[in-house]
Amino acid sequence: MTLVKVNNNVPRPFTSLVDELFNELPVFGKGWNGEAFPPVNINETADAYHVELSAPGRNKEDFKVNIENGLLTISYEKKEETKTEEFKSVRREFSYRSFKRSFSIDDKVDAEGWLKIHQAAHELGMHTNATMLYGHIEKYYHRVDHMRRLRDLQDKTNGFNTFIPLKFRNKNNDMSNVAESSIVEDMKMYAVARIYLDNFPHLKSYWPMLGRQSAQLSLSFGVNDIDGTIDDPTKIYSMAGSEEQNPSMTTEEIVTLIRQVKRVPVERDTLYNVVKMYSAESANEKFDVSLN
């Protein structure tokens, strides 16, 4: 933590007092690099938070760590007294040092909170998308409940553009013991979503996650969006075991993939406005189209 002085608008006489205050601010103790607060590192693992705090000369027992309401708080309090006797005089010195820092660790929101955020966005005129990770430990009724909540909010706001089911991949993670869903199960997921979420204008199968062949097949099961050319440097799904280890396709490859299942390729923008519509003959042919 760094103490920052903001005094550009303070009259000069008072500015000098502020400078003196910060220049003479007592540090926590020698060996702490002159900082008023010690440096803290927090590392999160699957089942614990590991706190590293540099505090030379201080006892570990004097520090307290507490987690409450999404805040991890580290505090220190120490009272010290020294007594010196010389001749007929006795000198006593008392010191009190304290330290407290809090860190937010609750970065997740529950379902109700998520829905409220999207409802607020829709009421402001913004459009959003919704996803659902499926095929891990959930049951069918969990999927239905997930989609029901989305459907109910869409009836109120009509602010969702698309629904995106995301297939669970089980490589290189803590749930590698959970089997992945079959292609048949994937297609059922898309078909049911298209029927149930009839108030959503679009249904997307994310081809880097599902694989280009399965994404192509999904176009026959209610999907009308397979995403774009993609150049994903994070390769999240590649690392999790997707068939697409280098997720990237050219426009011509996507257009060809769509044509092979007798669909009309259409290029869109983020808000699903039509940018280009391709004919059945040439991937480079551009048409001026209307949304009406």
C-alpha cells in the first residue's frame, strides 16, 4: 500500500504542514523499508487463501486474520512499555502500534444478483448475452431452472440478444473425473434451449468450445450463430481439451461451413445488426440488406 498525497488545491501554508506530516509519519518498525504498512501478498488455491506478509521483528502471534462478508482482514496491535532507571530518576516510555488492511475476496455474485445486474443494464437500454455451463455435475432440473429464470427476465425486459450453452471440458482441471457430455446430449441441449427460450432471438454454439464439426451440426438443432473467425490467445477451451487446439477460422472457412448445411451465411456486428449477407456462390459477394 502506498500513501499518496493529493494537495494540489491546498493553500501553500497548509501544504507545508501536510508535507511535514507525511515526512515525519512513523513507520511500523525498522527493516520495513520505511513504509507505514507492510507489503502483503495473497494467493488463492482451490481450498485456501495463503497470506504472505513481510514484518521483520514482529511475532506471528500478534497478527490476526479474519474472513467475513467477503473481506479478508489482516490486523496487528501491539502495546509496548520500556522502563529506564538512572540515579534517582525513572523514565518510562509507552508505544502503541496498530495495523489493519482489508481485501475483497468475494468476487462472485449469486443468481439473483446476476439477474438484477442484467435487468438494470436492460433498463438502461443495453443488450446483454447469457450463458450456461452444462454437462458436469448438474441435473436436468438445474438446466431448466437456469433457463426459466432467463426466460422470465427476458419477458420483462427483452434485453437479451443470445443464449450460449457452454459444454464442460474435463482436461487439466479439478473435475477431470467427470465425463464429458456426448454429441447427442449436446444437440439435445441446443434443441431444448431453442424450443424453451423462444423469446430469445438468437442461440449460439461457440465453435472453439464445441468443435467446428459439432457446431456445424448444431445449425440443424436450433442454433443460428456459431460465433466468428476467432483468434483466442488465452486458449481456455484448448487447454480444457477441446478439439480446437488452435481456434481460428477464416471468413471463407466459416462461410463454407455454413453453406455445407444449406444455411445462408450472414456477418453480424455485436448487436446482431447485419453487416454482410453472402450468396450461395461466392464468399466475397456483399449485399446491402435491411433489418426490416
